Amino acid sequence: MTIILNKRILITGGFGFIGSHLVESLIKNNTICIIDNEYRGSNSSYLKKQFPDDFKKIKYYKLDITDQKKLKSAIKSFKPEIIFHLAGIAGVSTVMKNPMKVIDVNLIGSYNLAKSVSDIPSVKKIIYTSTSEVYGNLAFQLSEDDYTTQGSPYDQRWSYATSKLFAEHIFVALEKESGIKVAIPRLFNIYGPRQIGSGAIHEFIKNSINNKALTLYNDGSQIRAWCYIDDCIKALHLITKKGNGIFNIGNPYESLSTTSLANLILDITKSKSKLIFKKLNTTDIRLRVPNIEKLSKLGYHPKFPIRMGLTNTFEWYSNSLKINP
């Protein structure tokens, strides 16, 4: 897949899960700069191994986006045309333990980025990856123009969704005042090889490989639509090339309950792991399936059925654990 060519592209969070796949899709035909503090690990070694010559050409700044002075200096020095802003903190466990850090990085970091680029003439477009969490705990076929919903501030999980949503407002305001084009993809349950941090598929596959129990929360009937990483990257290219405004990215055709997902993974991995159920001490997200009509008009059609995507993911984790047990 080659859509974006001969551009100077800056990617915050470029060594993360989605970031590293995005870099992989761009590295041979563009000039790349990565800003990442490697807080949740790094896929830099994979990129270096797969693209040794191209990797040497990447400009890399190891810094935190909460440091506006260093952030602006890096952006000003590189002079990007396109910025993908992927840096952020996610994961329910992290949100519950460190809500202030989540807000600091997701909200203040995004504000710093917006302020940093407002007077840099080379910047033509920003793609800010937001989240389906902004739709609340029940999101079925909601369009990008539907109302967003956040829970009580005393339920800490909503600090993530709220920080991401307010950052959307920041970048829309930046577009209005500076003229820089902005696109805001809202991601619905992206999965695949090289996922960093926590996440249902990440945890289920790793535990299955090691024949450890798979932990499901409440009754396991929660429904998600799962989108393979290659489909997500194709969508990001299309949005960058053709789209402005908000777009849902996901695969509504691959929806299943958490229990069905766990059993499918056990079948693929041929694991002897058992399922255990625990009570979730925060809001339970019951249903999340995207409406992708707007994105489809740009030419997006998800191609990866979940069994194929899970098989690819399992094979990668299996090989990775052999190398790094």
C-alpha cells in the first residue's frame, strides 16, 4: 500500500503499536521524524531490523509532548508538512491508577502540539487519532455527527475519553485560527501484531500461548467490533490524502462478545487456558460498533476477517515470545 509519497511527516508516538505500523507504511517513500518518550515500550528495534537503511534516515527525538519548549524546537527544526499525532496514554488499568498523567499527556500534550505548530508555515495538515470512547458506554452505528457522552468525573475511566474529546476541540480550534487542515480519526478497537500495553486481544493471546487463564470482566457479554491494524493504516492514509473532519475507523462486520472472542482465540491457539470472570469496578462498556459510511465514501472497505487477523496476531506473538520469553 502506497498512498502518501514524498512528504515530510512527523509522527508523535511513532514507536507505539499503531505508530510503528504507520511508519512501516511510510518509511520508504517519505522523510520521517518520530517523537516518542517510549513510556509504554518501543517497536523501534523491529523497524530498525526490518528497514536498516531507511531507519538510519529517520529523525528521532526522545521527548515527552508535555514539554512544550522541546516539542516546538523539534517540530520547528524538522519542518513537517504532515503531522500524525498518535502519542497518548490509554488502557483502563493505567487510567484508573494514574488519571492525572492521562490528562496531562492526552490533553496538555495535545494543547502543546497545537500551540507549537500554529506559527510553523510548513505544516499543512494534522491527523489527530481520537477514540470511540468519546461515544460513551453504548455506541452502535453512531455517526461522527452524533452526540458524544461522558460519565461522571468520579468514575476515573472517563478521564481518558474526556481528555481525548477536549483535544479534538483544541485541534478544531487550531484549524479555525491557523488554517491548518485537521482530520480526527476515532478508532474502534484496533488490534494486531506489536501491540504495546494492555488490551483484550493482547492479553488473551499472550495468556493463551502460556496456558494461563483468560480474565473476562462481569459476564463477558460486552460486544466489540474489532479492526485489524492493516485496515486501520489504510484508513489513515485515505484520511490524510482525501479527508478533513472526523472519521470513525473500525470494522463493523467483525463484531462479537468478549466471551466469543476469548473462545475464538483459544481455538486458534489450541490453548488449554480456562476462562475466569471478575467484577469490573468501573463503567462497563456494553456495546461498541462503528458507523463507517463517511469513511467508505473515501474508498475504505475493511478486508480482514477477525479469524485471519487473530491468526496473524497469534503467529507474531508466538514468534516474539520465542525470541523474548
